[in-house]
Amino acid sequence: MLIIPGAGKRGETFEYDLAIIGSGPAGLTAGIYSSRAGLQAVIVEKNAAGGLAAEAPYIENYPGFIGIKGQELASRMKEHAKNYLPIFEMSPISKIEKQDTGKFFIESHQGNFSVSSIIFATGTTHKHLNIKGEKEFSGKGISYCVTCDGPFFKDHDVIIIGGGNSGAAAAIYMSGLAKKVTILECMPRTMCENAYTKKIEELGLEYIKNAKVTEIFGDDVVRGLRYVDKSIGKEYELKADGVFIYIGLSPQSELAKSIGCQLNNGGYIKVDDKMRTSVPFVYAAGDVTGGVAQIIVAAAQGAIAALSCFEDLSLK
């Protein structure tokens, strides 16, 4: 069963046992497991289905696939989930309220939902540098997704800010498109796994450590950036046509907080080993819970949350 994006009416209210908010690997897996268990479930997603997994240039550590593009893996998960439950895409949620009946009322762009339980699988979003030029040149040479925007910089010089696994993977991807790729890492050591380090060395990509970026500059579009070598305090300037920022992620936990779910100091949703939050009949799964941010972990947590929800509703 599939609901085409845009088909819902904003004033219409749909009744379900469970609303899964977010459609990355955690949300899609939760949808499959909850529906197979017998729950009437729905997925509500503010963007297109797939989550940040769809932005991964190439995935080599998901069992069953020696190598697969993130977009393809996310698409396969979405198609699988669509066989079990409706997915409302491009439907941001404006509010969630706990009603006197014990149900939750969810107001979204494509319609309203009255549900007995919720799974938050809202994931994370890209962190920002908050430096001069970042806002001004966003979309004008600055991007947070090589899969989305990398092809626009074919045969151009680009810089990847952030040398962890995500930044390294982005740099490797861009090496097949860009004229030159430079990686800037603020830490004094290489921050990615050995497999990535070896590939970067094989490709001859420059990996600059101790680099604190202070400004991104340009005219109508990005022309380069300035950074300080923290070990000596000297400022340098690098020319580039594109800057991709991969400095970490922030949890999208605001909706969960609005209905009383407890968060940890990092803003991630607190859960027990069954993915239950501090609010009865509300669960969370995937990157929004913190811990190991991996697709396989998100999928596993989505399954646990769905089965916990089924168990709790059965005993209600």
C-alpha cells in the first residue's frame, strides 16, 4: 500500500496504531517489522525517503553487498517498505500532542494522524561550521552532500572539510569527478579508518591535519577558504570552486522533546534496551538515539522498536 506524496489533505485525519516519524534505515525497517507483526502503521517523512543513507557515496560494510551506492540501498529499502505500509513523503510535522484519550495527535503537511504509539526515527542532520561565508555561499559552492551536488563540480578543485569516515568517503567519491581534492582535518591525526586512509594515499589526495577553517570566501560563488594551522598559528589560503562540509551530525530530536521524551546532554533521545523512551508507547531508533551511527545499527534498532511497540500495544 502506497500513498503518493501530495495525495493527503491537510485537514484530513488518519487513524493508525503506529506512526513512524522518519524514513531512513531505522524508520523503514520499523515499518516492515511493525506491519508484519500486524500493526496498522504509517511512515511520515519531511523530506524524501532514505535519510542520510541515501547521501553516502558508496557503502562497503552492509552485509549482503560488497559495495553499493547509498542511494541505491536506500531506494531498495524504500521499495521493500512500500509493500507493507503507506509512506507520506515531503510531509513535515508541525506539532504532536498527547490527547486525553491516550492517543497522539500528529499534524503534518499532508494530513493529520491519530495514533496509539510513535517511533521516532528522525536521525541526524549535518553540523555547521558557523564561520564567515558559510551562510552566504550555501548552495553557491558550499554543500553538505557529495552525492547530491558532486557532479556540479566535475573537473573543478574542491575541498572537503572533515577527515573522518564520512569526509574521507566523500573525498574518495569526488576524486572520480573533481580536478583536485583536498581534505582538511582540524585534529592533529588522521581521523578515518585504515581502509579509507589507504585509499586516500593510493589516490594521492592531500590530507591536511591541524587545519581550523576560519572563513569561506568568494564573489557570486565560492572561490576558496582560509584556515589556520593550529600547530604553528599560521594562516593559509586555499583556492577552490567547491567546499563540502563533513564535520559531524546533530540529532533531530525536537519533536520528541516536545512531548516529554528525555534527551541526553548531546540532545539524543534516551532509550532503554528495547528502544522505549521515557514516554509510554513512544520509542526511538537509529542515529537520533546516539551511539554507533551505522546503517546496520539503525536497521536493527528499528526492528527492536517495532517489536517492542507491538508487544506493548498487545498488552495494553
